[in-house]
Amino acid sequence: MGTPSFAIRDIVNEDGAASISDYGAHVLRWAPSGMPDVVWKPRTIYLQEGKAIRGGVPIIFPWFNSGYDPTLAEAGEDTPAKKPKHGFGRTRFWTPDPASSDDAHVRYTMDSSEIDPSILAQFVGNPEPRFHATYDVTVGDSLSMALTVTNDGDEPFSYEAALHTYLHVGDVARAQVLGLDGAEYLDTTLPGFPVRVQDGPIGFDGSMVDRIYLTGDSADDASAGDDRGNDDGLRVRDDALDRTIRVATPGAKAVVVWNPGEEAGNAIGDLEDGEWRGFVCVEAAANRDRLITLSPGESHTLGQVLSVEE
Ligand SMILES: O=P(O)(O)OC[C@H]1O[C@H](O)[C@H](O)[C@@H](O)[C@@H]1O
């Protein structure tokens, strides 16, 4: 195998087109044929080892933000901050698997033997986890992403994960996230992350929105058969581009919704002023006390499927 490089793979077929970076196994953009991009990319993409790529679909693994240990939380203690922020999944070169890739599909792998033991020691419940991870991206008129982690060791371990998808919208002020009405969420913009209940669609007024929706096994399950207008599932309505993006989250236990708003958005070093208006992040997640625990030999797949409503 050669030295890892910042290779970018373009997947183009008659139904859609995507670009994927080996660094981070990071989907940089995706659009169904003839449509504006659905997965958002900033005007400039900075590729630098050790730094996360902005936009696209960062893989958050094996902890979210600075990490969360439920045992410590139950004991009333803070989890010591883990580094790097959001885990190492987005700042590693993943290994492409050409034998399992074609003009619609790319597979990447990563093995715990490639990771520094001092970083692995930060896993919840097991300082010496052994695992392999597989990331499958399927490109067409929908985009499917699936992160599968398998416990190859003799002891259980736990991890948090998210597919931190930046969805392109014409103007976030004219966009709404639908399908979470009545769902409980942690408002992580406030001290202590108070639990709130979503009332109606989620809108964006230029202040930061940063929420973890406690949807259960999937957002679709959470909204099944309810009478609050959630029956059509999780989606983003974009009045500026006059379209609706559907977001399925198989294997997720939470959904994170994030837009930094004006002040924090303009302060992000790898974004130009005003670029925060062009996206909303809707993330298939398993984080906080909804993390995933794998027994020896067990696997879990966290997925996200995007499509544009006809
Ligand atoms: O700037 P990043 O490290 O990519 O993090 C961006 C954002 O990710 C998630 O959506 C978190 O909920 C936010 O708290 C965080 O600010």
C-alpha cells in the first residue's frame, strides 16, 4: 500500500455525482443529476493533516465533541475532555477498498491497530479496544452512507458516532427542519444542556441552534404514526431553493441539528463571512447516553440516506 495522500475520488453516474476524500473518508459534495448540490461544501476546502475538513459529511467517531462517559455522568462527574474534538475518524486517512468499489459505491476501512494506543485509551469502558470500521458510500439519486464498527476483541467497548452532514440550503433563514415536532432534545447552547420539547418545525433566525434530539432507535421510529405532522419523517424544507430534502437515519439513536448562526458562523476560521447561511447540519447520531456498546464479535451500523422529494 502506498503512502496515504489527500486523494479525492469523483463518483459520477447517470443518477448523481459525489466527491469523496480519502482523508476522513469524507464526502465533500453530492448532487442528484441536474440538481444543485445537496451536500454542502464551502467556497474553499482546506486539506491539512490533523485538521477536520469543513462542510460535506465529517465522520464523528469514537466520541462526540469532547466525549461523554455515562458512568461518570451518573456519578455526577464531568467527563475529562477527550482529544481530538469529535474523535479521530475525521482526521485520519482511511483505506479505500477498490475490490468493493465501483461507479456507484466506495468502501473505506480503518482498523484499531492503525491508531495510537494513547488515543484508543480514551474509549469508554475499555482502554484497549480492538475493532475494525467499514464506511460505505453509495451514490445515485439518493446518497447512502453507512458506518459499521465491529468489536474484534475479547471485551466490550462503547463509542459515540455521528454522520455530521452539512445540507445545502438556499438561505437558512428560509429553511425548516420538519419531522421532530414533539421530540425531546438537549439544548447544548445552554449551560447544563436542559431538556426541551420541540414545538413545531425548527427554524433558524441567525442565532446558534445546537441540539441533540433524543429520537430513540431512529427518527423514523420516533415519528411513526404520530399526529403532529411527523408522519413524513425527518426532512429539510428549503423555500429558497424550493425543495425538500429527506433524511433517513437507520441505526441512529439521536439526531443533532446545528447551525452556528451569524456571530459564531462568521468566527469560524475556515468559512467566509455569511457562508453559515448556506447550510444546516442534520446528523445521524449515537451520542451522550445514547452511545453504542458492542460485545465481542458484535457490529453496529449507523447510517444516513439523503434524497430530494419529487
Ligand atoms: O466545528 P466542528 O468541530 O466541526 O464542530 C461543529 C459542531 O458539531 C456538532 O454539530 C456539535 O453539536 C456542535 O456543538 C459543534 O459546534
